[in-house]
Amino acid sequence: MTHDHVLERAFHPKAIAIVGVSRAEGDHPPGYTGLSFLRLLQKAGFEGRVYPINPKATVIEDVKAYPSVKSVPEALDLVIVAVPAVLVPHVLEDCLAVGALNIHICTAGFGETGEAVAKEIESRIRDIALKGGLRVVGPNCLGFHVPSARMQMYDNIELAQGPVAFISQSGGHAQAYVMQGPAVGIGFSKVISYGNALMMDSTDFLKYLATDPETRIVCMYLEGVRDGRRLTRLVRQLNPQKPVVIWKGGLTSVGARAADTHTGSLAGDRDVWNAFFKQTGAIRVGSIEEMADVTMTILRLKPSVGARAAILGGGGGNNVATADICTEEDVDVPTLSEETRTRLLEFVSLVNQSVVNPLDAGSVFASTLLLERALETVAADPVIDVVILHLGANWRKWFSDEAMAAFKECVSGFNRHNAAGKPVVVAVQDHGQGEEAEKLARGLREVGITVYGTLRRACRALRRFADYHKFVEETKTGV
Amino acid sequence: MTHDHVLERAFHPKAIAIVGVSRAEGDHPPGYTGLSFLRLLQKAGFEGRVYPINPKATVIEDVKAYPSVKSVPEALDLVIVAVPAVLVPHVLEDCLAVGALNIHICTAGFGETGEAVAKEIESRIRDIALKGGLRVVGPNCLGFHVPSARMQMYDNIELAQGPVAFISQSGGHAQAYVMQGPAVGIGFSKVISYGNALMMDSTDFLKYLATDPETRIVCMYLEGVRDGRRLTRLVRQLNPQKPVVIWKGGLTSVGARAADTHTGSLAGDRDVWNAFFKQTGAIRVGSIEEMADVTMTILRLKPSVGARAAILGGGGGNNVATADICTEEDVDVPTLSEETRTRLLEFVSLVNQSVVNPLDAGSVFASTLLLERALETVAADPVIDVVILHLGANWRKWFSDEAMAAFKECVSGFNRHNAAGKPVVVAVQDHGQGEEAEKLARGLREVGITVYGTLRRACRALRRFADYHKFVEETKTGV
């Protein structure tokens, strides 16, 4: 694929104009405006030049303001437009006049309102963009968020750089992902909120990311797609090299109605999308949480890890639920081999416990020697691909700080050295104690352990992960 | 139904013996032993007498110890047995000799291990119990937890009294419920962990609770049931008066295998259980979280509340997900009537917002006057039964303490006074920020607002709640 060098400048701009920046007056209300973009760029330490455009101001936030993009003294790599819809066509004419080709229209109130006047403005925007070869992103979106360029489009986040791109038709979902990604080790190359997709659609960004060296995994949130065939072709091509993780929203009729009022999208038919996923092998998720889970899994586990799990937790009733959940989510919980069980029974009593799988063997948590022996024994079983430790939130209380540190070292040490190459991951169980569960998860993540918020989430991620690699393998060998 | 007056004494005992209490030595390891039961009763402030039984001790935890139940100087209302399996038959003979009829066998290592010697001990226990009319609970369980009698069987909990009973084949699940119930306003009449159900089965407790004046709602966690017909008959009879909420574990084949190793239960067939729920109208749940959600709903909402929801949150992408989730969980999100939409548009701008439903109208959260007007307008629409506020965890940051207090007062005030009699409830969205979400939820619950952990959980609870009342109504009128 050929690289879009015009668009490239929008992701690593030297000069940005923001059209429609009101003068700063104390605290800013929640929501996104020209002023909030200016402040976010300053906060992120953006190293290029920013030009606030406001015909009535000379300085805003200690930055010289200009009356229009035409008065800016250098070539603009990106113009962020945050003026009312009716003024947008005029701004685009100005951009055209100075050769500023990358335009992010933040303004909402276009086709998604269903109003005739808005549709008319959209059609004028389209004409200008086509005439001048403008790359128009939006309207009704938050545009480009690029940690490596210190371009921040969301507040209250950690600006984490990494190999994950996100193409999102929703600014809210993009915000959710950049908020929760860093906690589980996900950093971003490019996050693109593109809203109504009047001109630039998901496929245009996908094409760009295919040849972007900063991007190894592509996540997408889609409501509508203009060219379904192009999407299918691009995803099928890209997915084997860079896993494509997709959340398709609005597949229920009420969801489709909401998508129409959100981005003016036609959300499309469930059968068509089912066929799309089957053909492309793209990884299907249903929420930002699932997107983060599967992305984290791709980043952390070896491609060879399958979805046959040994579950080690504790509590018999718990294990019945555990088994039901795994089976519902299509993760195998095979009976351990007789040899493995015999070896476990050398140090695990059967009173109040079980070594079938899920293992009800809380006693091994009493000492890291026992735990390590249990992990080694279970991981060596050829029917097992991955070991899931299923830990309750209240579990933290039972351990001294020393015992907890020893536990962490035991698990992370096992993952570094285990001969069988099978990972031990953790699934947390909150029992209504979200804060405790969060603390437990955070402590484990700090030492590099892969932690899922619930067992169901672990199973879903592992299943999708294994299916992805199976699909790629089979496609490669032509099975 | 006739009341079981023998069993009654176990729930409000004057004298309890605990057989198998080792002498206290410093901190106690996690897990349940005779000594931990003694300490828990002391901690709870149990007002009757407790007799630790240990042939080698004279005093344990400042309480006089006795060599056997036969040496205890008064009639025993309950005997807790925590000695190794092989010694249990002998203890039961002693109980029989002194007329102690209620026996809770905590000890594990019976039929669930699959070992022949354990099966043999079980058969001796059965013979003794049948001979003497003993009410044997267990083995392999935690027995009776009765807040009103200050009998506590679980540690690190709030001893909350209330109208909810829980009959649980798993001690772990019972613990999970008593841990998380109080936070959402659930107090307990009786919590019964009954393990292997060698003698007393779920149906025996159900029969007791049917005539128990302290109990208004019955929750159950079942792995196996000995007499399915009796269960069906009892639940069908009880459910219209006291809602019966049931989690049936082990319905997958792997889950059934785990149930066998847990309580030695035959978990049974999915079709049979589907028919059971259809015939009885019992409320089906799949986890302790769902059990708590639906119980909270029964305790707090009027029976007339149906499952046609107006959702008020904010964020367009969010609302697409919201709509999809509601539809997947069978909660209606009707388009608001034209009259309602016209009234909303008097104060809600369509730019970046929508009043179709889900409502994307973040602007009304800026003032309680607007919010109240929005709630009133939406709740007055005849197509709506309930209003769900869908709030993000990060939402707290946008509000000053005063604004948050005003918001809480607005919602709880609306619920006290609203003319349409339709409740406003809250569903929290954590965006990977569990701690923030928990704080938000707690703050709202403190002022009496009904809060669900996620929108999906809210939908599931509201759907089950509405279905329950529909079933009861239709059964009553013979539709």
C-alpha cells in the first residue's frame, strides 16, 4: 500500500491552527472546545507551534492569536476547526487558499441532527474538500491524539506511547481507551476519533496505519462504514501482520437508532458483519474493556498460547462457577492427566480440595514452594496451554506484606523461567469489593503479571487470542 | 406448611456445643475450624452459652471446655461438629444420647472425595441420624449464620439483619453474599450453608423459611437436589408470597464435574432446570452479583415497575453501546413520544446531543433545575417505566462537592416526590477505574439511591424483576 504523506503531516505536525478559541476565563467547563484543545496541547508539551484563531483576540493563554488561518505566518500541517457549523465552509475556503490540507472538524450539529440546514452545510463542505484535496476528519469528533508527537486530545490521562492504534467513530470510546489502556500496559501510536466520516472514513485511516511503522496492533470502533468491500479487503490484508481488533456498535435495532443520532451512520446488518468477521479473521469485541483485554493479551503472550486452561483458585462453589464460566466462554478446562494428578496428590490433600480442574487447592498458596511446585506440575501437563490463578479480592487480607511479595515473585519468576513456556495469568474476583480487587490487580501488574478484571474477561480474551492465531495459521498454510 | 420447631431451635439457640476446638495459639490461619467458630460467636456477641468440646483442654478462649457433649450441663440446641470425618459417627451417638437433635457437620472429606472409606462413614452417619431423628446439616459446610441471633459464621463482614434468607450449597458463595449484601442494603434473616446435603437438603430449609416470619425473600445456590419434584412444588407454592431467587451452578459438563468434586452432587440436566424455572416462576440468576442485584431491586422498587427504560447518560458512542446492551438484555428503550421530545427540546440543544432515547443530553447535568425538569419530563411519558442514569466513574471529577451534593438531593428528592411513581436508578460505568466507580456508587447509595454496578447488571435485574411480577400476576389471574 502507498503511504499517505499528506496525512502523515497531521500526525506529526510542526504547526497547528485552532480555529475558534475563545479567550480564557477561569476554569473551563467539561467538554471540548477550541480553548480546551489549546490547553491540552500546552499541557502535553507539544513542541511545534500552535496558532489560536480568533478575530477579536490578540493573545490567548500566553499565545499570540490570529484573526484567520490566512494570517498565520507559516504552512499549517493541521487545522482544528471548532466554530459553529454554519461558519465551517468559510474556514475551509481559507484553508484551501493557504494550502492547509489536513482539517479536523470538531464541531457537532451536522447530519446527525437530521436537520435540513445541517445537511446543506455538509454538502458545501464536501464540495470544497473534493475541489482542493482536503483531508477532512469529522465533523463531530476529537481528531488526532498522538503521544509520540505530544498531541493530547483527552484530559486526565497518562500520555502513554506504544504500538497500539485506535480508529474510533466515537470520541467517548477513544477517551475511555486512552484512560484505561496505560494501567494494563497499553500505549498508543495514534488514536483517531473521526465522528461523522463525512470525507475521511475508517478505511482511509486503516490504509495509513497499514504502513505506519509505529503501529503493530489496530483497534477500531465502528458505527457505520461507507465502503464495506474496501474495509473487508484492507482488514483481510492487514490482519495477519497487524492484528485488527474491532468493536462494531449499533447492531441491535435500538443501537442502530442511537448510531444514527450520534454520527448519522447506517449501522448495517448483523449477518453482513458476521460474514465480515468470518472472512477477515479480525478479532471481534463488544466493549472497550474487551478491546483492552485482548490487546493486552496480544502484547504479552506468545502466539503459541492456546485456550486450554488449568484454573487454580480455591473454594468448591467458586470452582463450579469457574467451570461454568469457562465453558460458556468456550475455554477448555481439561481433566488433568492421571500422571499430573498423582504428582499433585503428593502434596495436596483431598479433604476440602480437588485436583481434577478447576483445582480447588487453596493449601498450595500457604507457601511459595508449594505454589511453584503446583504451577510446574500443572504447566507440564500436555493438555494445558495456560494456567489461570483465580484470586478473590478478600484474598489480600490473608497475606502479610512479605507473603504477598513472595507470591508475586513466585508467579513472575515462574513466567520468566518456566520450561514448558506456558504462562501463568491472574483473574481477579471482586465479590462486590471493587476497590480491593483494583488494589490487588494493580499490585500484581506492577511486577509484570498479566491480570484480567474477571475470569469471564480472561476467558474471552484468551479465546479470541487463540482463535486469531489459529485463523492466521490456517490462512497461511491454506487449510 | 407446618413449621419445623426442632430446626427452629438451631436458628435461635440458647446453647451451642462446638466439638473439636483446639487450644488457641496466636493468629488463626485462614479457613474454618472449631476454634474459628468459637471466636466468631464471641466476636458477634452471641448471647447464649457456647461449650467448646475438647477432651484435653479445660479452658479455651476464656470459656470452660468439656470433654464431650455428654458432659455439657444443659440441653443443646445446636452442635457444631469440626472433628475429622472418622470421629463424626461417635459424636453423633453422643448427641443422640443427650437428645441434641440439630447437628451441623463442618468437616469435609466425605462423599465428595469419591473415596470408599468416606462413603462408608457417610452411611453410618445416615443410619444414626435416621434412628434418632437428627437434623444433620452438611457435612462439608459452614452451617447457620443468623444475624438476629448474633450467630456469625463468616469473618470480615458486617452482621446485617434483614428479610433475606440464603440457602447455599457452597460456603464460599454464602460468604460472598454476606460480604457484599450490606453495601447495597441487603440484610439477612438466615444464611444456611449445607454442603453435601447428606440428610437435610435445600427443600427442608425452604420448607422452614416458608413459615419463617423473619424471611421475605429466599435466595438459593444449588448444585444438586435430591427431590426435584418436592423442590418444584415448594418453590411454586412459595414464590408468589416470597420471591425465590435461584442460582443453579454446574449446568455445563465441566461445571457438573466440579460440583461432583465439591459437594458430591449430580448437577442435573439443563432442560430439566429450564422447565423448572418456567413452571415455578423462580427468578434465575447466574452469580452472587446478579443475586444481590435482583434482591436489591425487589427490596427497593415497587412491584409495578416494568422494564421500559429511559436512559440518560451522555456521549454518543456510549449511547450506542447503551442501546445495544439494553436490547441484548431484553430491556426496552422506547423512542420517547413526540410530546415528550418537544418538551425536552425546550431546554436541550440538539448540537452534540439527542433526545430520542437513550438520551444524549449531558447539558442537563449542569444544573439540578434542568436535571429535575428532564427527569420529570421523561418519567411522565407513558412509554417509560423507569429512568436509568448512566454515569461514568470519571464523572465525579467534573463536579464540585456542592454540585455532587445537589445532584444527590435532586435524584433522591425526585424519587420521594415524583408524581408518576417511576423510579430513577443509577448504573455506574467504570471505564477501567474500579476505585472511582466504587466511590461514586457508595456516595449515591448513602443517600438512598438505587445503584447498579454496570448498565448490563441494571438491565438484567430490572428484566428479572418485571418478569417475576408478570408471572405472579398472570398466575393469580389464571391468564
